[in-house]
Amino acid sequence: EMNILDFPKTVVEGTGIKALEYFNGHIEDKRKDTAFFKQLRKRSDDLGAVNTMMLCRSKNAVDSPDAKIRKLAIEGYRPWLEATRILGGKYIRVDTRHKGEAEKQKGFAVTGLRSLCKVADEYEMGILVENHGNHSGNGAWLADVMKQVDLANCGTLPDFGNFYDYDRYMGVREMMPHAKAVSAKSYDFDDEGNETRIDYLKMMKIVLDAGYRGYVGVEYEGKKLDPYAGIRATKKLLERVREQLAS
């Protein structure tokens, strides 16, 4: 229901956060609308906010076993690379969640990502892969994909919550050497403001011990609080943990 042009003001005034991420699923109709993204950039600039990246979904899998599908996926990301460049962001996030045998899919992911990263180079942009379904939820699998891709503009986006039957702390630890962004997922909070499923102190120590000093994105996925309250609660927890780890 929100006009995306109002997104920067809504976030800054509602949460105090001045680093913004976007999701292409909300703006599919703006795919090649340069004027729209220039206007969105101006609105964020006017608020003193920065735009960091675009989370992208695609009908075509960049890690498809079919080379034609991989090519369609890569070309389909071009408008979002350009849009994010206009916004001043550095990365788009893509998925490697195609089903199939793990080692075979690893090969397809490496091939697709290497090709996509070469296209992203044309826009001076980078490609991030999140643990976001199927084999990508295995930290060791995704870390090995990164090692094989071996390109400076390719990295991971560890999400604290998307590991399912895989140990989340081990998964983040395995992904962090390649991380260029981090997503602090939250679901619910106890009376002391701690996340009920994730030990944030333990998780953020893993993040900092890896040498990461970039933005930590807030992704509240709970049901009990409204979105603003959930985001503020996550932000408050992250700030408290930062103080604890700095002492």
C-alpha cells in the first residue's frame, strides 16, 4: 500500500535508520523507469540517507541446469543493476536456490554467478548471495561456491534466520569470510529485549570476529509487533550488543 517514493521518509522518521535496502518485488513495474529511481535517490539524499542495495528475485534461476535459463536470468538482472547504480547502491542480492543434487547445483551456481558478476562489472556493481533456500541454506556449500567463483565483486549476505535444519551460528561463521552485507533477522523478543530464537551477542561476535565492519540490515519477521516496533526493537538490541562487545 505504501508509495515507494515515501519509503525513505517512512524509514528515517519511523525508525531512525538512514541506510536503506530495496526489494524489486515491490517495484516490478518500475523496472526501467530511470526517472523514478532518480526521484527516489533525491528523496533519500534529501534525508541524509544512503541506499545500499537491491534485494532481487527472478523468475529465472541464475543457477539453473539449463544454460538458456541462466542467460535469461542474467539479462533480467540488468535493469536492477542499473536501478541500484542510480540509487547509489553497491550490490544486488540474488538467490542460488534451485533444487537438484548438491554438487551439480554448486557447479551451475558457480557458472551462473561468474557470468553475472562479469555483467555487474559493467555497472561497477557487486553480486551478493543470501542463504535463501535449498542448498544456499548450507553455509559450507555456499562458502565453497564463493571460493570457486573467486571474483572481487561476488560475496555473501548472511541472514541470521534462514538456515532451517542447519546450525545458524556455524552457517554465519562459514559465510562471513565472503560477506559484504549482513541481515539481522528477528522474530520475537522477551521482556528484556532479547531475541527469543537467536543469541544476538553470540551472532554479532561471529560477525565482528570475521573483521566485518559494514552495515547490518534489520529484517523483522515477527507477528506480535507492528513493523515499526519490530524494527526499532531489533535496532535497540543491536545497539546494546554493540556496546557489550565494545567494552
